[in-house]
Amino acid sequence: MNVKELWDGKFAQGLSSLETPDPFFIEMYEQYISKSYPSGGTALDLAAGLGRHSIFLAEHQWKPTAVDISAVAIEKLKETASGVNVHTLIMDIADYDLAPESFDLIILYYHFDRAFFPKIFNALKPGGLFITKQAFSNIPKENAPLQKEELLALVSSLEMISYEERPIKDRGVVEYLGRKI
């Protein structure tokens, strides 16, 4: 089974935990994002899934683009987003052509590819914001996902606004908001 089929299957079964905006996203929106962009802006929601963050932004005057590999997720996003404008693309985010300085905000939740981070930062406008939430491994191993404290090295070209790592059993979660300077 390929990645697309895997995610289509998961979204077809339903992932109710991904239907409402993440609490960290809401907190950062209220404390920083909305103050930096009081009239909205352009946003890119990578690996958007059901588009919970894109829909929220569209409801707050933003022009979001939601990209996900799952056609099932994007179709559900379109149904949920009726009444607001969310541009959607069904594709692997690794294949998405990130034009330089195109977005005021880029969102990346629970999709990790070290090689993709420089492309994300290049696509941010000066002063643009990057928000991410990722799982990380507490156990160092080769070819592992994100390691504890590794995100800080990956985002070192950005000005840190908020950063927190929390352990959960043998792994953890890292939440980050930064600004392109």
C-alpha cells in the first residue's frame, strides 16, 4: 500500500481528532498571528488533511491553500468549507512547487521531511510566520523521525517566537512558531 492509499483509508474511516483546530494553533493565532496580520494574508497549509487550520483561517479573512496527498481528505475539506474560500490541491507536498516569498503563514503539522524545511522558509515572505507541531523520538536511532531538540537546528534561520517540547512516553511533541527575518 502506498502513502496515498494509506491516508485515503485513514480519512475514509474518519479522524475526528483532526476536525477542529489544534489548541496550540489557536493560541498562537490569538497571541501572535492575528496581531501580525490583522486583515489576514496568504497561508499555505501543508499536509492539511481535513483542513481544520485552513478553514479557520478562511473564516478570519485569510486566503489559505490546503495541500494534501489524500483525495478523501481534500473532498471532506471541501464539504466542510462550504461558505468560505479555501484553495485545495491534491498532491504530495514534496511535489508542490513552493514559489519564493509567496506566503505570510505556512503551517506544517505532523508531516516531517528534513529536506523540505529550506523550501518552506524560502516560500515565506519577509516577516512571514511558520507554525509547526511534530512528534519526536526520545530514543536516538538512525533514520528516525525528528529527534529531541532537533527542530531548533532546522529552524535556526527563523526568529523563534514560541517553542516547547513535551515528553509523551518514549516520544514527545514539539510546538514551534517562528518568523522569517
